Amino acid sequence: MFWHDACLEHDAGSGLWELPGEWDWLDEPEPHPESAARLRTFRHALRHGPVAGHLTWSTGRAATEEELARVHEPGYLAALKAACAGPGRVALEVNTLVGPGSWEAVLAAAGTALAAHDAVASGRTRLAYALVRPPGHHAQPGLADGYCLVNNAALVAETARRAGRRVAVLDWDVHHGNGTQEVFAGTEDVLTASVHMRHGPWGANHRQTGAPDEPALGNVNVELSLGAGDRAYARAMDEVVLPAVREFGADFLVCASGFDGSAFDPNGRHNLTAAGYRAIGARVAAEGLPTVLTQEGGYLRGYAALCLHALVEGLLGLDLLEDPLAYVPDDTQLVDADLALVRAVLADRWEFAR
């Protein structure tokens, strides 16, 4: 596990859930869902849950601006740094805010993800998890989006690619990994694969659709209907994503690890349980690849922390923590049609889909 205290310095403030401002009819403003308390809760679960004795912790570092420029435009980075330098908060888009402390958190999140990469690339460990924020998988080369400022997963993937690795990026956040797709849209030597709910574009900073037929080289989008749960994600992994990783010939895996697909998350409409995330972790581990995971979404703090704990259990081949909340039915009715559409789109480029 890789951690840096400066990741806690980013504060998106309060308002109406993710929207800043004053709301006269709201008696008390709500903290923005992407908060420091969220990451502290995740860390506490891993340090005090039954998996604690199976983990080692390392301190990350700050990235350099030159490192960030591997996946982001210099002009965007300069504007982001300037926005973080003011005395108050600045909205980069409707729900993505920065303020004093945000730039330090951005550098810490990216650098800690790179420290996790270095540990794996050097052979010190096969699995490294960067428990960082702000999240990153929506951040595009020149745009912030969806709480994301710098794309930590893409930065790790590009760093591994430059070292001669054949990299696959696997994203199971409930929202499409549009930023990572955009970073690598023009290359065939990085595979980007995203499993997410069907939500489509959502504004000027998120024009990508996430649909299976969205044009991008080396990209696999698995769009699942609302209500998809443990079984749908298991099938998406077994029937599409992992066969694509193998056919691509990946020798290095980067995972954008979100928990907003859980049955209780306010930012998603999927029904994954802790057991579902444990199963995802087990599947990732079974590939036997050098693997770096970066923290993405998950906004009902307590249950997201339980799901993180379960995912880590799966990565380590363990089954330790009971789930006291999993009772939402797992809707499996639409997954046949969802996956048939994905395979039909991929069949002209991928052998496994034929």
C-alpha cells in the first residue's frame, strides 16, 4: 500500500452534494463527496481490519511537473497550478473544484502512484495499491472532469510503456474511464478497458460516450445496464476484459479501482457487493501480472471502505471480512444483451469476440 499525507490537503468545500454555492432551502451544506474523510476512512479500514497483518505500507512522493507532462498538456498544467494558487476555491467545471492545498495533493497523488509503479517495476512487489486522491481517470490531456485533475492511472501506464512494457489499463469504476481512453486514443500499444454503467456523455468536459463502438485504438468499453451487480461484472471480466488483456499480450497491468459501483453508492446505479469486489481482486491476481492499482471513486465512505477491504482480500487470496449490508438483488436479466453488443462491436478486431 502506498500513501502520502498531502493527498488529504485537497478540499472541494461544501454545497449541494457535488455542487458548490449557497442553497437557501438546505439547512446545512453537505461536504463534497470527494473529501479527505473518504480517504482517511479507506486507510483506517485497511489498517484496522483483518487484512491489516497482510499489508505493508510505504510513503509516496511528489511528482514533478515534467512527469505530469507525460500525459497532460503543459498549458493545462499551468492553468491548473494557477487555479490552485488563489485564496479561494475555483470550479474547473461544474463539480470539479480546486483551492489552496489542491496542487500539493495533485503532486502527491501522481507521485505516489509513480512510487507504486517503481516498486512493481523493480520487482520489489508484484502488487502495489496507490491509495490516493484526487482521483484521476476522468482527467484528459487538457481537461479536468468528474472530480479528477491529473490522470494517475494513465501516468503509471505511460511510464511503464516508456520502459518497454506492454500495458493494459483495467477500469472498474462505475463511470467510464474517459480520460484514460482519451490519453491513449491514438495508440495501439496500450490497451484501455473500462467496465461501467451506461451513462453517456455528461457535459463539455466529458463528451465521450463510453459505448462499445466509441472509436479509439486499443480500447474496449463494456457498458452495463443500470442494476448490474456481481454476476454482470464477473461475466464482463471473464468474457470480455480478461480475454482482451490476454490476446493483447499485456505484461503489465494498471487498475483504476473505484467502488462507486456498489449497491449503496450515491453516485452510481449498479449493485456490486463486497463479495463482488473480492471476486474482481481474485481475478486480477490470477492473471499473475505486475500490477499497480490507483484509487478512483467510491462515495458512501463506510461501505466503499468495506469494498476496498474485500478487493484487497481478493488480491491476496483471502476471505476475511463479512458484509453486513449486502441485500440488494443482483439484476442479471440484461447482461446477455449488454455483452452480446460488446462482442459484436469487437469481433472485427479481436479474436476472442468472434
